[in-house]
Amino acid sequence: MGHKTHPIGFRLGIVKDWQTHWFAPRARAYRTLVLEDLAIRSGIAKEYESFANAGIARTEIDRGTQDIVVNVHSARPGILIGRDGERVKKLRARLEGITSRRIQLNILEISQPELNAFLVSRNISDQLERRVSYRRAMRQSAQRAMQAGAHGIKIIVKGRITGSEIARREKVMDGRVPLHTLRADIDFSITEAKTPMGRIGVSVWIYKGDIVPPPPEETVEEMETIEVTVHTEELADVTTQEG
């Protein structure tokens, strides 16, 4: 049997951070807060459901004592903001209705979408839905990621590719992807392409390099100065003994 581990969950607390930060005061409140987080994420997805090219890759939630901070990372923040911020205001009102608390909404831009595993897998899935050749879609995505500075990328497509009767698995790999190295910064995502012949799964691993903590600073202890006083009488005795 295979012992596969999620690359991001495997590195949580080491080189990866959680997407939600809060503390439950009581055990009963934990369930309520988790369901509320899921409602926030689904609310954001439904708000921009009609915009397929919105490019929302990550949603971070930070809960404070007074308000909730929601950071939405997107490759195209202009689509999310809208003209004069109309869509952001509408989304904020929707989230405040879900949580009954004040929402601080931040739209952050992803500088390099070619190095984001979710955006790469979503792009391949969209091309498969448009009946683009899977080999071309996978190869182009791998080349763009390597040109953007990735150390390695692995793409796996599973399902009834090209509408064949028997499902199969296709793989493209460039560079190296060390899944067993904990300090390796690996981004991972799975998306699905909805085709007339069934759903096709697309998995993407992107290796961005190692995250090495800075070496500890060594403190050099200063030695105290040692004073030595030599009298002339002692020098004379030493010279007579040598003679």
C-alpha cells in the first residue's frame, strides 16, 4: 500500500504556516469557528463564481478580539475589486452577514502566478475542458514554471484523457521535487477538469528551493586584560643565573 502524505500538511509548523489563525476559548467554540471559516471560504467562492478567471489561489483568516481579517490572494486583483471597489464592498457585506462581525478584507496580488500550484493546475484543467491537447498543456505549464525560477515541477493527470474508455495516468516532470526533505518549499494543489466524458484530476507539485533558517549568532566573550609587572631586581637575578 502507498503511504502518500500531503506535502503542505507534512511541513506545517516547520516551513509552512496555517491558512487560519485563531484560538478557541472553549471546546464547544472550536466546531462553530471551523464551520464559520468554511462558510467564509464558500462565500468568497460563490461571490466570484461567475468570474472563472478571478484566480483566487489562497484565503487566509485571522481572528482578533473585535474583527476578522480576511486576506484573499489572487492573480488578478482588479477583477475582485471591481469598479470603484463595488465587488469588494458587496463581498464584505456578505461575509459580515455570515459571521455577524466586522470584516477587514484585503485583496493581495500574486506576483508570480507561474509558481503557484493551484493556479497552474487550474490553468491545465481549463485547457482540458476546452479540449486542448493534454501533452501541450502540461509541457507548456512546466516550461513556464521553470522559466519563472522553479527548481522543479511535477504534473500528473489522471482520468479518461481524450475520452478514452479506460482511464490512465500521464506524468510530466522537470527538475527535481524532493518530497522527503522537510526544509524544501513545495507547493501542491489538486483540481478537476469537468469534461463530457467525466472528471479528470490534475495534481501539481512545484519545488521553489530550500527554506534554511539563519545560523545562530555566535557571541564572542571578551577576555579580560592581564597585567604583568616585572621589577628590575628580578631581571638582574635571571641574568646572573643564566650567566
